[in-house]
Amino acid sequence: MKKATLQLETLTCPSCLQKIDKAVKALDGVDKESVNVLFNSSKVKLNFDDEKLSVENIEKAITTLGYEVKKSQVNDL
């Protein structure tokens, strides 16, 4: 398992947060209990199984919604 923190462009509304939360939780390999979308700091924190999913897949799910991922940090859990 890996732990990821993704810095997003500034989130402007709570519905943005809900869309991102739902999209990330829908990915196979994401620990759904660990997903935390932080509205004030515009970050997404989560744990994921790096054998099933890459951070690039997570970024793509977010950018597909129309939100820019500025940077990603991945660490071992």
C-alpha cells in the first residue's frame, strides 16, 4: 500500500469536493476509508494499492472531472 497526497487547483465549492471524493472512491485499489478531500487546502489524501493502481490513474480520474492536479506526493505506508 502507498499513501498519496495530491495538491489540486483551488477548490471553489463543496460540490467540487463531493465529485472528487466520489470519483476517487470509485477507483479499484483505493482504500475508500482513507480518502480525505480537504476543501480549504485543496488537497486529496488517500491510501491505495500500488499493485492495482498508479497515482497517474488517480490524477487522471480527477483531471477528467476538470480539476487540475498541481503535484502529487507518494510515500510507502
